Amino acid sequence: MTETLKVGPHEIKITHPDKLLFPDDGISKKDLADYYLRVAPTMLPYLEGRPISMQRFPDCIDKPGFFEKKAPDYFPEWIGRASVEVNEGRTQEQVVCDNAATLVYLANQDCITPHTWLSRADRLNYPDQMIFDLDPPDEDFGSVALAAKELEKALKGEGLAPNVMTTGSRGLHVLVPLDRSADFDTVRAYARGLSARLAKEHPDRFTVEMSKEKRGGRTFLDYLRNSYGQTSVPPYAVRAKRGAPVATPLEWHELDEGVTSQSFNVRNLFKRLSNKGDPWKRMMGDARPLPTRHA
């Protein structure tokens, strides 16, 4: 059984549309494709030009999935690709999701979550985003909300424009738009220095200790994704968790209003967009050069 969705000039066949990718929630592959088709106008600005890694679950989220970086040979020619250096001078083609048809096609490939690079294909070593990944050491979401607010204060003090987003998993991402004047090594050094400073100022709350055993219940200020080839979950991506939660940009004040990392999902996200719009709509207009203090 198949269904066909016409997306722009392309017709995308959805095979096994009734297959339940989220069995406990009754969410099928067709439901996933419909979600990505509907959210595409809001989501695509965060995907365009970026190589992605596909997180695929060919059976359902209760069965093992896998990450696929290289674009399969059978993908149609109209899907964008970027040539990415992987190691020892070797390159591989990775998908670039520049249109709604690609998002729907990936959903048919059981790609629940596309993970994006922090840079774009035309300047792969020069990110236009810096990210801090915050996960609670336990189930206390308040600890990551506090860390995000401390990062907001520090980054604004450095003349940058931080933004906050639920990950749809356990924590928050703080993301900073950059003007692509600094390479990954420089951005990573800055992020590490700023994180270390906050950990020193709040030694009982935050840490940059990579060993989980040594964190002592503190929130890890994870700056490690700021590296060539690393990826992060983009806004409005679905996560492979019960309830089909969605990574969702927030306004900063919402951290004090009971929002958690899984507050939004494929079934309530559009009500939020209808009421509030996209808080990050003008984010890239705030792209700025990286300060040199922590580099």
C-alpha cells in the first residue's frame, strides 16, 4: 500500500503509510510526513544549506534505529547534496534539505529526526551557529533552565544574541547566531572558555567535566558540538520518543512559566505557532562576530 503526496513539482510516494512509528501514540509514517509537510515553511530556514545526518527508525521508535550520514545512491537527483570531507582527504555526499519535498521524502525513509551541521555547505569550516547543549544531571529541568539563563546573561554581556530551545528530549539548547568570520576551532575555544568561566563562578551548579562520574550532580555545560562535522537537532524536528516531542524555540521568559523540554509535540505544535509564531524568525539577523576574550 502506498499514498502519494504532491509537494511542489514532486510526487512523493509514502510506502506503508499506516506503519506506526510511534506505536504507543498511534502516530504513523503518514502522520510524520504530514507533520513535516505542514511545518516545512517554518522549519526550512533552519535547514537550508546545511548537511544533515539522518536518524532513521525503519521499524518504530521501540526498535533500534541508526544514523546515516552518507546520502544513499538511490535518493533522487533533485535532493540537494553537499560534498563533505570526512577523513584523510576522503569525501562523501550528504543530504542538504532545501525544500519541503526533501523533508517529506526523508519521512518516508523513516527519518524521524534530521540532525544539522552548525555550518553551511558553502563554508563548511565557518559556523554560523554556536551551541551549548544542556542536559539535567537528573530529572530536574530547573537545573538546565538556570544554566540557560546564566548563559544568556554571560553571552549578552559579551555582545552576542543568545536564543533558547527545548530539545524535545531532556534539556535545552542555547544557540548563538554568528557572522561566519571565525572557524570551528576558534568558536569551540571560545565556547569552552565561557563555559569554564561559568563553572568557576558557580562551582556547585555547573561543570565542564566530561566524565559523568566526576560531575557530582552538576549541570554539564556541553560546548563539544562546536566542531567540524558535529550536528545538533534543528528547530521543529521530531524526536524519537514517546509522545513525538518536537524541538521548539522559546522566548526566554517561558523558562519561568512551566515549559519543559517535552512540552511541545506533533499534535500541539501548530496551535503554538498559530498563537505565537516562530520566536526565532529573525534570529539570523542578529548574527555577530565572535568576541576574542575566550578564544
